[in-house]
Amino acid sequence: MDIKSLLKSGESETLEFKEKFDDRTVESAVAFANAKGGMILKPH
């Protein structure tokens, strides 16, 4: 799946969009890694 398709699909159980990267983002990443191997997208 390409990035445009991911953006169109919206957030889900395995995809979460992040506007900033901080401690809460790290917590989310760990939760995803421990669950179903989701993706986190961060804009430039």
C-alpha cells in the first residue's frame, strides 16, 4: 500500500497519524508494537 492510499484510508486499529513526536508518541508506538504491528505516520 502506498502513502496516498494510507492517508485516504484514515486512522484505524493499525494506522495512526501523528502531528508531533513526543513521549506520548513513544507510548503509542510501543502499544502498536505490542498489538498488531501497526504503522505510525509523522509529517515532515
